[in-house]
Amino acid sequence: MTTPETPQSAGDKAQESINKAKETVQQVGSQLGSEAQRVAGNVQHTIKGAEDRVQHTVDNAAEARRAMRETAYTVKETASDSLLTAAENIRREALKSGSDDVVRQAHQLARSMEKAALYLDGHTFEQISTDATEVVKANPWESLGVVFILGLVLGMLFGGNRD
């Protein structure tokens, strides 16, 4: 036979249950707080890694841009030097021919090549681009013809034999 519970013992049991529930809630809250801190740390670590990768990519892009600019200016300088050398060779070969007409035409061609070399030496790519745009706007059909002929020549040079 069971003894009936007294109001005091029932109250004690209720208080004990409440205390256990409080402890459980505190443990769960503590665990949630710890888990939230761990997740926040992981998120911060991931963000830092992403920031580092983005900065590395930006740095690489800036370095590539500098290298490309340096290479472009080196090519421009080499082209200018090649034009001057070609002008000298044309004059020398024309003088060997002995014909006044050939010498005169060679001199005109060499002078044009020297002007082009001086233009390349004295202008930036931005200035060259602006000048080219103005020439194309002023002479659209002639520009199209020159581009077409250059395309044909480059196609023959680099296209190889396609039988």
C-alpha cells in the first residue's frame, strides 16, 4: 500500500523537478553558446581565408598588368629599333643599285620608316590609340582596306599550307 503524499513532499518534488529543468536549460544554453562561438570562429576563419585569396588574386592581377605593360613597351621599343635598322638597310641597298630613281624612292620609304620609329618612341599607347581612332574616323574606307590587306598578309604568313 502506498502512502499518500503530503503537500510538503509534493512541493519538494515539484521544486526538485523545477531545479533539474533549470539545470538542463542552463546546460543546453551553455552548449548552444559554445557551439555558436565555434561556428562564429569557423565563419571568421573562412572569411579571413576568402579575404586573403581575394587579396592574392588582386595582387597577381596588378603584377600581371605591370608585366604586360612592361612587355608592351619593350615590344614598342623593339619595333622602333627595327624600323630604324630597316630604314638604314633600305638606303644602303638602294645606294648599291646606283639608280637615282631607286635611291630617291628608297630614301622616301626610309624617311617614312624613321618617322614611324620616332612616333613610336615619342608617344604612349594611349596617345597612339587616340591617334588611330581619329585616323579611322577620318578615313573609314581606307582603314578598312588596310586592315583587310594586313589580314590577308598575316593569313598567308601564319596560315601555312592548307591543302
